[in-house]
Amino acid sequence: DALKDGLAFAGVERVFMAEPWPRDREGFEARLEAGRGEMVSETQALCELSARILGPYQRIRARLKGSLPLSWIEAAADIRDQLDHLVRPHFVLETPRPWLEQTPRYLAAIEKRLERLDHAPDKDRRMRVDVEPLWADCKARLAAAGDAPSEALVHYRWLIEELRVGLFAQELGTIEKASVKRVEEARKALDKG
């Protein structure tokens, strides 16, 4: 139900709520009329994107169920936490569009990480040690910001996802350069701003 509601509200938001806002009745009616034609296609595109997200999400969750090898325990906890923040009840509505469109790649990176985990658990651990303190810091900042995180904080949050791709599935590429140093710089900029 949350997904259905999120898809409907996200479609309305993307079609009708764009800035600049209508300033008069005529502007409002023009926006309404123009958006009616876009609403179906926008909602359909969101449904297709959601399917590209939920398929891998369910596969990953299934792989993490049941008895896991001892070498997977810490990585699995990290991945579950990552999944909990990527695919929340209202993720379609709450995730900024540019980042929502990247979510299938983030999930593909998790799948690549799981493929490699059996062969190189120590390598996974070394990379995870770089990400974990940044991620913990980010989650604390997001919790403190509540419903109104700054644009810089939102960027910091998604830069960490890009860092994960760069570390665990480099072949998938990142949409911007994301190294531990760059993420640290983004964190420090939040402290200054």
C-alpha cells in the first residue's frame, strides 16, 4: 500500500508541483490541463523504475535470509542497513529523482559485492571499514535534520552510495567521483556550513 501511495503521490508531485508555481487561477488551470496528459506516462515510468528496483531488492533480501557463512555476518548487517535506507516504505516519493534513478545501479553493486564476498571477505572488510564511519555520521546527521535535510546533506548521503559503488563494484561506474577523501571533504563542508 505504501508503494502504491508513493507512486501516485510521486506522479502528482513530478507532474503538477514543479516550480515556478502558478500565481493565478489561469496558471493553475493551465498547469492542471497540461499535466493530465503527462500523469499516466510519468506514473508508468515510476512503476517501471520501481520494478527495476524491487526485483534486485527481493533477490538480495532472499540471499541474506537464513544461515549465512560466518565470513558474511558483518557484511550482511551492513548490506541490510544499506537496503533499509535505499528501499523504505515511501522511497519512491522520498528519494530525490536523480538518486531514485540510480537505485538500480546501487542494488547491482550490492549483488556484485555479494558475489565477491565468498572469495574475498577480508577485502570486503577493509573497504567496509572506510565506509562505516562515514555512513554512521551521515545517518546521525539525517536523523537530526528530520524532514528538512539541507541540499548538501542530501548530496553527502548519496555520495556515500556512489562511494560504495566505487569500492565494491567499480566496473559499474559512478556518476561523480567518489573517494573516501571526497566524502570526507563533503562531511567537513557540512561542519563549516
